[in-house]
Amino acid sequence: MQNSGWILVTGGAGYIGAHTCVALLEAGHQVLVFDSLVNGSTEALARASALGGGEIAFVQGDVRDRAALDALFARYPVSAVLHLAGVKAVGESVRQPLHYYEVNVSGSLSLLQAMDAAGVHTLVFSSSATVYGAPVRLPIDEQAALGPSNPYGRSKLMVEDQLRDLCAAQPHWRVAILRYFNPVGAHPSGQLGEDPHGTPDNLMPFVSQVAVGRRPELAVFGNDYPTPDGTGVRDYLHVCDLAAGHVAALKALPAQGGLLTVNLGTGRGHSVLDVVRAFEAASGQTVPLRFAPRRPGDIAACWADPSRAEQLLGWRAECDLDAMCRDVWRWQRGNPQGYR
Ligand code: UDP
């Protein structure tokens, strides 16, 4: 299949972006990436291009730079935008809220204005399960109350609000809001994966760095939650399943019209200790751990009701936790220092 027009992927050189580029190329799309390279890497793009079997056009820039976006839309006939660019660390967002609102909220606004000026009205937006408040019931469906507990989540919710207002006022927009649960995993080739700068905030990259010997032990944040083993439970989702979710959203949008909002998750919850055990089995390494106090702002348990994504996009997650761990380990072992 060859579609007309470029699919613009902001943040396409990042972890989720690079996997999404592979999935887009495999689906026959022409892919154009706009990325500041603050968290992305051109090496990831080169590898994504080889894996997807196609060229990826690349423009370096920041979504806050309206002139750069206007120049890009003038140069390339873009048919749809996947907006993944943004900052995403919860703890950092608490320390630097203005930075989060500037990059995530102003950046998205600048992109929407540039799209409108260029007559491009089809958008897939990376949102997050963080927009939900502490869950009243599980699994979490899309009707659950919204009430993020940190600036990162609030910045995502503000963009969602912009998109809801926009679609209500201007019905020719086609927008999919994808609420990601916990993306982990790596491309099964071992060529693409998560490459966090500095100390990883998230569980899976931390566990894999302990397994490969870069860090001595994992601190498990809390073992007194009301969960089966006392540790936090999350819905971990393979990044390739997540990438496929973007392609499915892009395909569904023309027929769906207006605004659609879906959870992307597996519908299954795993505890921190489940993840450690699965990673030990996949890697053959021991992951030393110690129990530490709860991390402020963490909730006990969170997993998705992903049935709406199946209904509207025909998408469901295929990979289980063992596959996620196997693929992370293949990536980590083959690239112990990431892309560097
Ligand atoms: N976690 C942990 N140690 C770490 C990082 C995370 O015990 O070094 C726990 C965290 O408390 C949560 C789960 O692992 O229960 C997933 O955390 P992560 O930061 O990956 O994702 P979140 O769901 O918080 O966005």
C-alpha cells in the first residue's frame, strides 16, 4: 500500500517514535520526522529506516518553533501528523513545571496552528494514562474521571482539552487521542530500544541496567500497597504493539471522523516483582533489589480497559510480559550504552 502524502511524526527519533516509524514504513506510508534531538537520536532513525525498509525524511527542529513548522509544511505535502514530541518525566515535571507547560502545551498549540494554516487537519496525539486521577475502579475505561496528580499529566490533559474544543468547533478536524499505559520493550531485532539519558526514572530500563551490570540494585518503591505482593501494579505494553496502535488510529480516522479517544494497554496488570521475575527468566541474570519507601505521587495499581481500542481501531496488544522482557534484554545486551 502506498498512501498519498507524508505522515509527519514529531518526536520520531525518540523511543516510541522510532518504533512507530518502522510500523508506518511497513504499512507503506511515506515518513517524515521532525525532532529536536534533545531526547532522540539520528542513529535510531537510521536503524528504523533499515528495519522498515524505506527512507525516512528528517528535519531537525522544535515544535515550539512555528516558523520551522511553517517551512516544513510548505516543503512537504503532509496528509496527517502523529504528534509524539514532548517531555515525559513525572519527577522532572514537578521540579520544572513551566518547562513542561512550554514544551508540551505551547509546543502542541504551535503545531496545531501550523497544521491549520497548512490545511492539515488529521492528527494522532500521544496522551497518557497519567491524565486519569487515582482510579476509583479497575480496569480504567475512557469514561473514568480525569485528574492528573502532576504537571506532566496536567500538560497532557491541557492538550487533550485543546483538541476537544477544536473538534467541537471545527468538525473537519480528525483527531485520535491515544492514552498510553506503560510502554516498555524493544524491537525484536535488538536494534531499537529505550535509551534514557542519565538514571532511568522508569522501572523497565532500570531493571535492564541492573541486569547488565550498569547499576548495583533496584530500589522497589513500596511493598505495602494493597496489591497481591504489596508492590505497585501497572499495565505494561510492548512498544511494537503501541506503534501498531498509531498505524491503526491513522487508518481508522477518516471513517471515524471527529475526535476519538482510546486507551492503549493490554488490560493486564503486573507488579514490580512480576516484572523483576520475568526479567530474570528472560535474561538469565539475577536482579538484586531492596525495598524502599513509596515514591511520592505513585498509585497502587492501574490497568486499562482496552476494549474501545479494539472496537474503534481493530487494535489489540499481542505481546506478553515475557516477550517484552526478552526484547528489552536483547536490546540491552547488544547495546549496553544505548545508541552511543
Ligand atoms: N518503580 C520501582 N523502582 C524504580 C522505578 C519504578 O519500584 O526504580 C515502580 C513504581 O513505583 C511503579 C512501577 O515501578 O509501581 C512503574 O513505574 P514507572 O516509573 O515505570 O511507571 P509509572 O507507572 O510510574 O509511570
